[in-house]
Amino acid sequence: MAHRIQIVEDERIVALDLKIALQSLGFEVVANCASGEEAIRSASELRPDLILMDIHLEGGMPGTEAALIIRQQLDIPVVYLTAFAEENILQQAEKSAPYGYLLKPFELRELNATIRMALACRTAELEVHKQQKLLMLAVETAQLGIWEWDQQQSLFTGQGYFGKITGLAMEPRQESAPPFMRLLEHADQTRLNQLLKDRGRVDMITTITPDDGESVWVEMSVQEYEPQWQESAKQIGVLRDISERIKSEQLLQQAGAVFQSTAEGIVVIDAELLVKSANPAFLRMTGFSLLEILGQDIDELLHVKKHTPDFYHSISQMKEVGWHGEVMCKRKNGEQFPAWEHICLVSYDNEFPSHYIIGCTDVSSIKKAEIELNRMAFHDALTDLGNRYLLNEQLAIELQRAELNGSRMGLLFIDLDGFKLINDGLGHATGDQLLKVVAQRIRETIRRSDIPVRFGGDEFFIICPHSSEEDCTAIAGRLLEKLEQPMQARDETIVVTCSIGIAMYPQHGRTAEKLLSAADSAMYEAKESGKRRYCTFDESMAEKVHERLRLEQRLRQAVKEQRFQLHYQPLIRVEDSVLIGFEALLRWRDGEQDIPPAHFIPVAEECGLIQEIGSWVLQQACLEAQRWNTTFHYPLKVAVNVSVMQFVEADFRQRVAAVLEDSGLPPHLLELEITESVLQSLEDSKRILKELKAVGVSVAIDDFGTGYSSMAVLKDLAVDRLKIDRSFICNTPTLSQDSAVCKAIIMLAKSLMLGITAEGVELIEQVAFLRENGCDTFQGYFYSRPLNATALEDYLQQYFAGETTTTSCHKTRTAPRRNKTKPT
């Protein structure tokens, strides 16, 4: 058989040449790895005879480190093939005790000679190990400690395991009495001397206590040795450590107690499979009495399906490991139940089994729990439809089936129109009830072979196996009609429509990813076409993808040329309408076109530009804020939005500190705004926020109420302020539901001793509502639209030159009062 060799080489061409060379020499190449980590995994799985290891590899682990791990953990020989022979590298290589070190470039015969010598050394090494093991086995077999005491000469000698058992030295030495005697209890010493005096021989079991203090059970035989010619009388003794035997006897007693008291059913059968004994748990589990089962065939008695005749014979090959697995069993009353069985062999003869021990546990409750857990893992808890995991699994299955059978299939993507408005306006409980009704109507409308899934939120998918496009459009039409029917949710009668995208296999995609993308594009086409309709994917929709790519290219150019602007919206104290700062808002004008942030920010995040844009925003906002604070001698804070991609950067804290130092803006005048989603997706958000607090900046949660922050998370986070999303403010105080949400957020902020800012305030009634409920800050068109830097500077000049009021020692600048009309 050819020797099996594993190559570890990061250069693919070199590795391929080496593989061909090895094969030409008659070796089998079992693996080719490029990194140390991969080399360790492959070696563990494949167990090659030899590894040829390069030193400089892919990844962070050098070949010397990988070789050391392989030698220590797997004991596989390594030969280095490398172009490096510097002293430090050789020192590292020596640690792994290599079987050779061949410098590149090398000839084929050098490679052959090195490998053959390494394999020969390995063979010799294994043979030495084998002989050492046999020798140690022979020494260990008896495990006897032997001693000799020459009373006349006061000479004591120990041999064999004497030193190991007693902890005493074994070399001959002068002693006034056998030294091990002091290790015995005083009563045992007296008894030993008396027996020797009376009988000349002693056999006893006792304990000795070596100097380390741990008692050892020993079996001891001592006999007086009659002196021969010119010999003196001696005592010869043999000690054997029987601590394990004593422990085994004690364990046997314990095992008997366990056998009687354990909750696991245990039954003992003989070689003919007849019951010899059973514990109380087994009798309770099966409903039999012990007299009813003694002498009965265990397969006839217990198992629904009998084991084959060779089954129990095969257990003897498994030795102490035994067999374990799940089987169906039956009780005395005929009831069947799943059980986990473990069967092991008890044999007093290597050739013939004596008994089998069967451990049996009723796993009925576990099986029921597994079924429920599996259902929960693949089904949506709210609607009981499949979830996205079931979608991925079933879509893969149906695509494979369609490919094998040459059949067609469809995928429908359903998105409810205006669901967010219903959910926000009528509450989540109403929204959940609506989703349940929608799910039920989907079940009632589709065919039995179709697979409905709730993807999340108000999005649903339907997998339609063995379906033509006409079948799918017919289903979509019925769904539109069915879902449009009025539905009752609590005390409200609601009419909800939907938009449906249809993608077909194979014309719109042959993979799950492409089919999902096509259905998604078709659904958005239905949305843009007016909603309340279905749309089948076609290639023209790919133009929208191209438009997104064009937007990305324009965005990259804008970043390169810094064609962004910052607009600033004033932050107003609710109590007295005093200006306290402003929020920096990013704007992009591309030629004659204003690109909304909602369009380009997601693209910037996807293509990795958001960090550069965010850094520019932070730097520009701090510079301009400090300039205005210096000009007007008034501490105005600036709020800056932070993307999740900025937030998670390892050096984000250092960047913030550097910007503050460069701009001169005091840290307490900078407020960083993060979204709830940042907190939900980051395990180490607490650490990052504490680092920011150490810099001295304040932190606000933006658009609060639109995410899923939990009280348990929020109370432990180092944040200073909550910002109520404008979606709650716009209908306040007109809609009682939105007013209730705003009140709840304000109360939450107060309870946690946090500041609270309301966004999107446009009406004086909203200001009055916020003042009445204790909100401390607002921003919105009621006071001012976002202003560019020049307009804001003009505004600040007018503001600080305007009306002032003085109370005691404090001078307060007050903003002009506003009426209901929006500023222009």
C-alpha cells in the first residue's frame, strides 16, 4: 500500500507540481492545504503517514506553529519543504521535532530520499514505542511490592512496587525495624508481630498511610524465612495495593442501591435472552411484576419489533461500549412507547457471553417535545404558517425535485398594502389579529400542494410545485379577491389589499436566491404600479437593478468630490422655546437633482461608503458648530446621526475623540444619534456606549418606538436621550393611539432619567401637547425647516440680536413665538 502524504503549501502551482512529483514516486497525496488551520483539520480527519509542510502559509498561522500542534496533538511526522533557513525560523521549526528539512528548490531524488528516510525513521520509532509498551505491560502486570528484613544485620531492602505502594525508598539501608511498620495503625502493628510470633506467617488485609497522608488498602503476606547455612533469619513480605478492589466492592454495593432506586429501567438477561432480574423502575415502566417476567424472552416481552439473531452477537464485538439506540417497546397493557435502550455485554469468558444488561428509558415526553420544537423551529408562532427556515428548506427541496422531474414551479411573494399604517394606528394587537386572518385566508385559497410561509412582518411566500404561470396567476387573482374582503379586527372593520410578485422556475431563476430575488422585484413592480395587483417577473425589471448600480457610481463620485452639504434643523426647548442646538442632516444635490437621503444612504451602506461619508459629516458638523459657538459666544449642541457601520468600527471612539480635538468642540456639546436596530444587533453595544460616554459625548436613540428595544436592554445602556419618531408625532394629538404612544415614551424617558426630543413637530397643538406631558425638546417645521450653513448663520445672527429677557443674574435668549403656519 502506498504511503499517504498530506501537502501544506500556499502556492497552488507549487502544490500541484509537488503532488504530481509525489504521485510519480508512488506516494498517495490525500490532501492539499493552503493554511495552517486547514492543515490541522485535514490531518485530524485523514491521518496521513507524513505531512510536507511549507512555513509561510495563508492566514495568520505559520507552518511551524501548525506543525507543532500536529505533532503534539496528532503525533504525525512532519517534513519541512521551504525556501527559508534563517536562524529564527530554524529555531521555531526545531520545536516540532521534524523528520526532515528540505530547502527549495530541490531535486526529485532529494525529495524521494528525504521522504523515504523520514518514513523509515517513523517505522523504527513506532517499533520502539511498541517494545517499550510491551515491557511496561510486563512490569505492570504483577504490581507487587516485595521487601526483605534481616533482623540480625538490621538491613531492609524493597523491590518491585514497594516504593510506589508505600512511598518509601527501596535501596538497601540500615533500619532498626521494617520501615513500613510505622505506616500501619498501632493495633495492626501489634497484631502483625503477634501472628508472626505465633505462626511464623501472616496473611492480612489492612491499610497503610504513606507520608503523603492518603491511606492505601493493601493485601499483605509476611513469612519468617528460616536461615540456611551461614544465613541469618529474615522476614519476607509481599504487598499488593488492593485499593481499587475495595473501591470496586464498595461501588458494587452502591450499584446495588442504584439498581433498586434509579429511575431508569434495568433488566438483566442471560445468553439465551431470558430475563434473570429487573429493577423496580423497569417494572413500573412496563406494568409487569417480577414473577411475571422471570424466565421470559426479552424480545417477546418488551420489543415491538424483535432484534435479529445476529444482533446480540454483534454486541460482543462492541466490548464495553455496547449498543444504544431508540426502539419501540410495549407495556403489559399493549400500549407502545418509544424508549432509549443501552445494551452491554457482561462476559466471564472472552468467547461466550454470560449476561446482557439492558437499560431502558421511556422517551415519550422527549419525542413529543422534539416534535413540538421542530414545529416551532419551522413555523411562525403567530400565524402557524411556515417561517423563513421552512421556506429555505422547502424551496431547496422543490427546486431539486423540479430539476429531476423536468417540471415547472412558481413562487408568489405577497406584501400587504399599508399594513404599517394599520399596525401603528390601531396597535400591534390589532395588527397581529389581522395577520392571523390573512394567514387563514391564504390557507383557504391555495391548493393542498402549495406551501404557505410567513417570511416576516406582513410578507408572505407561497411555493407552488408543479405549476405553470397560468396556475400561479390564477392563485394570485384568487388571493387578491379573498384578502380584499372586509375583516373584523376587534371593534374595527378593516379592508386590506396586497401586492403580489410571481417568479417561475426555470425561466426566472434556477436557484433559490435568484427565484426569491425575481419574486421580490416583481412584488415591488406591483407596488409601484399602484398596488392591489399581481405582477409576473420579466427581464425589464432588471433595469431597476442597473439604476441602483448607476446611483452607486454617482455616489462614489460624489464622495470623491465631496459634493455633499449639511443642513441644520434647530432644537428647541419646549418649556420656553429657547434654541439649544441643532441636528446636522446630510443633503446631496447631483447636478440639478436633489437625491433624498432615504435613497442614497442605504446604497452607501451596502457599498461601504457610509463610513467615509459619516466621518465627513461628523467632522464638518463639529467644525461648524464650534465656529458658531465661538462667534456667538453661546453653547449650542449639535446632534449627528451615526450609521451602524460607523458604530461597530473598532476605532470609532478614537475617531470621535480626534474630531472633537481637531474642531475644539467641547465633548458635552456633541450628541450622537443611533437607532434602536444598532442596539438590537450588537452584543457589545454596552461596551461601545460606555467608551463614548468616557469621551464625554451624549448619546440619543433616534426614531424611538419604531424598533424593538426592550426595557431590559434599555435600562442598562449608557444613553442620555430618546427621540420620538415623527410617525408618532404627525397625528398627535388628533389620534388617541399616537398620543398614547407619545405619552408612554415620555413617561419611559422620565422614569429612566433620560432626555426626550420630539421630531417632526409642525403644529402649535403638538407643542402644547408636548409641553403638557413633559417633553423637554422638539424640532420640526413649526419652528424651522432644515437650513444650510449660510442660512443658519443668518438665522443665528437674527436670533441672538433679537428679543431677550433678563431674570435675576441669568440672561435668556428667547425664540420668537410662532403661530400655526409653517415657516417658509
